[in-house]
Amino acid sequence: MTEFLNTFFGPLTKESCIYFLFLTVFLFTFLILILFIELFYIIKNFKELSFRKLTNGFILLFNLLIGYFINRLLYTMCSKSLA
């Protein structure tokens, strides 16, 4: 029974921190991609640009930035605590 509990609920190894690193790289790449798409959209549709579309884009960028920062912080905490 103890082996079962250690397998599913025991502490993880340092290799499990790679999950947070993967999410950090993914979110940063997605953040840069969406940033370029938003800038291209603003430049292309400047005359008929609505405030709603502009704020939706900035909210999306802000959420991606927060997600990137949280996963970077979690990766740092995970790798430093298991060193």
C-alpha cells in the first residue's frame, strides 16, 4: 500500500520540472506570434478599427503574458527546490 501511495502521491523528481519549461517556451512563442498578428491587424485595418477588437487583442496578450510569467516562476521554483 505504501508503494502505491508513493507512486501516485509521492514527491516528483527534478525531471518533472520540464513540464513547466515546456509550457513557458510554448506560451512565449504563442505570445510573440499573437503580438505580431495584432500589430499586423492594427496596421492593416487602422481606419475601421473598433475599440472592442483592440481591447480583445490586448486582453489576449495580457493573459498570455500572465500565463508565461506564472509558468516561468513555477519552473524556477521547481528547479531550485529540487536542486
